[in-house]
Amino acid sequence: ATLRDLAHAKGCTFSAESVAPTMVSDGLLHYQNVDVPMGEFWLRSPTHDKPSDMLDAISGAHIYGKNIVQAEAFTELKLAWDEHPAMLKALQDRNYALGVNRLVYHVFVHNPWLDRRPGMTLSGIGLFLQRDQTWWKPGRAWVDYARRCQALLQLGRPVVDVAVFTGEETPRRAILPNRLVNDLPGIVGPQAVAAEHQRLANVGLPMREQPEKVSASANIETADMLVDPLHGYKYDSFNKDALLRLAKVENGRIVLPGGASYGLLVVPGTQKMNPDSTAMSPEVARKLRELAQAGATIVLNRQPSRSPELRNFPNADKEVRQVVLDLHRASDVAAFASHVGAATAGKSNILLGSFTAESFHELGVERDVIATIPSGQRARGIAWTHRTAPEFDIYFISNQLDSARTIDLSLRVAGRPPELWDAVTGEIQSARTWQVTDGRTRLPLFLDRNASVFVVFRKTTMQTTVATGSNWVKLTPVQTLANSWQVGFDPKLGGPAQSVAFAQLTDWSQHPNAAIKHYSGTADYTQTFRWKPAKNAQRVYLELGQVANLAEVQLNGRPCGIAWTAPYRVDITEALKKGDNQLKIKVTNTWANR
């Protein structure tokens, strides 16, 4: 019996991580027998991070029709005690954009002692996520963010336009994007092509130390290359099993029983794990011809001339050459028809060699997401994913940069008005400025540093242009809280026994009082201020500025929210009253200050 059968016999759900590189195998194949495919990603640990594992799990889930893709999240080689939700958010969002929709946090270590803090660790490995973490309680706001994101990202099915064949060599794994620079140079762009050539040259053998005392080549493959590598197109890796057993063509797209649908199939040329591009089995060659004749679009960047095995030699080699010749003839017909503006004979659409165009527009596949900055240039560092169902389209957009910016977003959806869902606050608003052009919805967005937003299309409309206001809140300062603060620390955590007056906000680590200078935990800031409401009622926000690291706000005894990420702002409208107001801000830092 398999593990799956044993698990199901006991009424259990079966999850498994990647088998490679531990086992020599097809890195996607075992996910057909797994209920919940799983990968893993690491924090500040490039020597141990697993971008291939992530792509194995995500692509394996997509091709075998598994809706939930989970990941061991935030594993860290050397715990530094300075970790907090805001510093984790961009990494979390990048993996949501890859296709993950459930996190398995690493690590919760049992602490048997009630009088020792922070307590036991997993030998310093992993994110410290247990009851003695300083921000364990206010961190619930971060968990709420994950809960909202994952609820939306588990709806519908992923929209992925490109399938990339992983080949027939063993071992074989999902194809990392940097390994497509020779196959899709126009799509990845000249900068990516040059960067990959420079990385492989490894001139001077540059080294990098991260974390402390862990050195490795500065040119190893890292997960930051996974942010929108095909510039508005998503791709899955596509193994031999899916190609031969599951793939068929409907309406010009390659579809699989689990719901995956691809506008084109890329068969890469020479790869690190497959340095010989002349080999192709007869069954794979026949399947490519079958798909092409049924109307699939295939980019074939190799020249197969033989079978990779001796079975049925030499007839197998002859068959491969004949099928490849048929594909070449189909490619010649398609190219001629495209040149003269005529329809091709049959439905074949075969492109031979590397694809040098900047988009797949000529193949009938438009970019799903186009993000530009005000100058019109492509906005870098925008991670995204798209999920769809007959009733809706959901886009998740993440700013991976630690700086705020405005972008113009163009999405491959029309006929539905966009809504902006903020998973940090739970707020939903209709976009106030947007337009539909050439079957695409365009709207401007402001993204704070490491911010994210869901753009949701779930209603129908005949409108093509809306301009009723801004798509983001524009604030005007109305009052500065200039009074002094009373700050109460927890003496059980080494803080002063009595509250301390702060004439102005200051960095604890610079305070002359050692009990404050080295304090880790939560401190209560309290102040009384007077408020005179404006005649025209508007929403009022408390702007906290720079926070280290989380701030829970209460006004007149009423909870107003927890600020844990930029812009560190909470809505206090409902709690604010005319006259005197009692403000309490519970600020929590990390154990690193101890």
C-alpha cells in the first residue's frame, strides 16, 4: 500500500513536500498521489532556500488538479530574534503570487517552562513562533492577513498561460525562470539575459555571507528571480506524464482534467539537467505532433534526431526524425501563412528555435498583467497571481519593493467593475477611477512599501470608463499629538516598575535607563488629547509614522486596530469623540533588543 492509501484508510489527508534533490526522480510526478502538495521557502538563508521545491509543488498541484498548495514558511538557518511580521510580509506575498495558498509556519517549539523566556528553540533554526514570542498576541493581525489572503487565493482556479516541458532525463524538476533565457529571450528581456550570462560567468568567484558566518557564491540561484520573470505571463512546468497521459487541445489551448489550461507549450533546448537537445522519445514526438495538429501552439527550441534509449533501435530514431520533419513542415506552412496574411493549412502552429518577440501577442496570448510606472516603463518588483471562475476574477498584486510608488495596472479582464480588497484591514471599496481599453481594464494604484491589494471583478457592467475619485485614501494632517506620553513597561520582563514620562517619542535602545534601553516586550503609551470635529464629517486616521515593530491602538477604551506593516495607520473615526479623548498605544518590539 502507498502512503496515500494508508492515510486515506484512516480518514487522513495526505500532504508531501518535494522529493528532489534527495531522490532521483521526476520532481512533479508524486504530486498526483498527494492531497495537498507542499514546498518550502526560507528566510534570509539563500544557501538553504528551495525555489525549485516551490515550483515543483506549485506546478505539480496545477497539472494534477490540486487546489491547495501549501508551503513550509519562513524556515531560517540562524534565528536572529529580530523577526517580525512586517519584515516577513514581502516574502509571504511573493510566495502567494507564485501560487501558494496555505502557509505552514516554521517553527512552533514546545516550551515546557512557564518561567523562562523566550524559551526553547529548534537549535536556533526557524522563525520563533510560539507563546513566548514578544509579538505573539498582537501578531494576530498578521495571521488575519494570511487568513484573508488564503481564503481568496483558494477560490477558483489559477490562470496560467504557458506550459514548459521538463524533458525526459532523470532527475528532472520544475524549470527555473533563469533557465529559459535562451528559449524565451524576448519575453524575459535583454536585462535578464545579460544578468544570467554574467551569473554563469561567475567572474572573480564573488562570495556572499548570509546569515552571519555562512558563506556561499554570490551567483547561486535565489528565489528573488521568481518575481514576474515572464513579464506579465505565468508559466507552469509540465512533465512527461502530464504531456502523454493528460493533455488534450480545446479551442486552441492545451487543457488538463484538473482544470489547467495553457495557451502555448514551450519545449526548451539545452538545460543543465538535460545538456543533449538531440534526444526525444518517439512517444513524446508523436504527442507533440498530435497536439499541434489539434491546434496547440508549440515553441520547439530543439532539434531531436534520435531516441534517448536503445529500445526499438534504429526504427525509433527514424520515427523521431520523421515526426520532427512533420513538425518542421507544419512550422513552414504556419510561417508562410502568417507572412502572407492567410490561414494555415490545418491548425498547426509550430515555432522552431528560441522565441525572440517581446510578447506572445502574435500567438494569440496577451499579457495577463501589465504594470507600468508614470514614465511608462515596466514597473519592476510587482509580484502577482490571477485566479478565475465563471463568477469572478481575482488578481493579487504585491509591491516587493521597500518603497512606496504609484503604478498603472492593466489587467486582461473586461465587462466587470474592479473592486479593491485590502487584506491588511479587511476593507473593500469599489475602484473610483478605471477604464476599459482593447478588452483590458486599466486603473491607477498606489502601493505603499511592501503593500499588496486584491483587485476583484465579480459583478457585471456595461460601463467602460469611471472617474469619480481616487483609488486610494489621500490624507491631510489635521492635528499633531504634541503632549507628553506616559509609558508603562512590564517589570516581569525587566522594565521599570513605574511608568516613565516621554516628552517626545524616542528609540528605546537609545534611552539612558538600562531597563528601557534593553527592554523587549510590550509597553503602553497613554495620552489625553482634545478633539474638535470638523463641520464636514470625514474619516479620521491615526498616523503612527515609524513603528518598531507593532502597535495596538485603543481610543477611549475601544479597540481601533493593530498597525504591523506600512503605512502604520489605523482608522479611529468610530472611537473619536468631541472633547477629551484617552489614547492608549501598546507598542511591541522584538527579542533582539534584549
